[in-house]
Amino acid sequence: TPSAFSFYHELLKLGAEKQLVSDWLAVRKNKKLTNTQTALNKFLKQVEISNYGLNEVLEKCVEKSWGGFEADWYKKNNSDDFQRNRSTTKVTMFG
């Protein structure tokens, strides 16, 4: 029998960080969104169109409490934000 679809495990297989996936699924749950294969496919297509990494998109979705993602959201509302984040990928505790 085919195994049940898991939004969580599918994202992990694609290289998503566990904490980001857990956090984003919590956002989706709070918004009463269903985690279907179709929803995942649409999300992944938009990630691909955006030209940003999966974890980068997931982090922004959690930060902004977005239950889904549209590539245009980056372009219209967050281009400065994302450019800044891309140029400062390392975070250090000591300044």
C-alpha cells in the first residue's frame, strides 16, 4: 500500500530545515489550511519561480505568518529585505 502523504516529510526530503518546517506548519494550522499534495506542489512551484532557496522562503513565511507563498510577494513587498538577507547570510553571536 502506498504510504500516506506527509507535507512535513516531503519538505524535509527537499532539504528544508526541520525547525522551519515545523514552524511553518504551525502557521498553516493556525490558519486552518490543509496540507495536501496540491498545496505543496503550488508552494514549491512558487518557490522555484521566486529564485530564492526553500529555507529562505520558509523562514520568510514563518516571519510574516504567511500560510502560503506567491513569488510576486518577494518582488513587490520585500525586495529590499531579501537583498539585505542574501548579503548577510552568516549570523555571529559576537558582533
